[in-house]
Amino acid sequence: MGIDERDVRRTAENLDLRRVAPAPASYASRTDRPVRYLAVGTGDGVLGYLWTADGEDAAGFVRRPAAGGDGANEAVAWTKELRAAKTRDVPAARLLDEFAAAELPVADGAWHPGRVIPGSRTEAPSLAALKELAARD
């Protein structure tokens, strides 16, 4: 078998990449500062942690790998919630209070297998420390 010239042309052509829409509004996903967080879970355990950084416009959700599919689904739901909150101009510093008091979902299309665990608000010295906590079984 020989080389098909059509394959060579396809792999040598420049790609015509175009932006089709602006990126959705979002909070910074990294920080070197301490983080405050809420545990999110079900009756079966913690699915992950919703966090915000002290003094920064940074927030996110760290899922627990041990939570399996429900943890992954919760991470998707929080991505939607955080994007919607950013679009509403909610400062990261207010997120934990807002979501601790809210009936979920707040954002359209967000489906939560879990809920914010009442009284779970606490602090970690860093985002890396929170990720280590999430990685523990």
C-alpha cells in the first residue's frame, strides 16, 4: 500500500481556527492564599469542597475522587453555579455565604446530587492542602 496524497494534504494544511464565542465569565481557579470552604455531600459522604480564596477573586470546587460519578456530577454543577454567580457579579468573598443559604440549584441547568453540609464552613492553609484533603479516602 502506498501513501494516499489526500491524507498528506489534510495533515499539512493550516487549521482555520476561529473564536465562536467569548469564554464564559469565571473566577480565578488558582491561588496561593488560604482558602475557606464548604463541604458538599449526600447522606453517603462528602462529594467535594466549594472554596474561595481570602482577598482574591478566586473560587472553585474540588471533588473527592472517592466520590465517583456523583462527585464528578457535583463538580459540573458547581462549574455552572460559579459561572452564573460571576455573571451576576457576586464577589468571591460572598459566595460561601450565598450558597450556604441558597436552595440549590441557583443556576439554570445545574443539577446537584449533593447539598452544602450545614456547619461545614472551615479554612485550609492553601488550595493544595484542600486538594490533599479531598484525595484522602
